[in-house]
Amino acid sequence: MTCTDFLSQLTDYFDGQIPPALLEEVRTHMAECHHCEVVVNTTRQTIEVYRGNEVYDVSDEFRERLHSAIMAKCAGARKRA
């Protein structure tokens, strides 16, 4: 299994909708590939944050910087499209 194959199965892996034989391949790859292991761990943590529905207080300055960064990224994506 390549990293590309692994990433194509990631959603099914997290949804528990992956056939047992393929699940074994995914687990083997993850055990051997540090990069894919990091992707899984980061994704798992992100899912847990969203499931917790926790509200995080951020400063007005941070909120403005984040908003500006998101808007700049969206504007750049529209120019490329």
C-alpha cells in the first residue's frame, strides 16, 4: 500500500466502513509510515475537538488575523480557478 492508497481509504477508516482485509493493509502501512501515522493522529485529534463542541475564546486580534488569513487564501484560490 502506498501513501496515496492509504489516504484514499482514510475516510472509510474513520467511518469504520473498511473491509477487514483492507483494514489490515491500512494498519500495516500506518505502522511502517510515520507520515501517515501523523496524518491519522492529527485527523483523529481534529475530529475529537469538533465532537466536543467546545467553544474556545480567542482574542479579537487573533480572530481578525485568522479571518484575514482565510479571506486571503480564498481570494488566492479564486484567482487560480
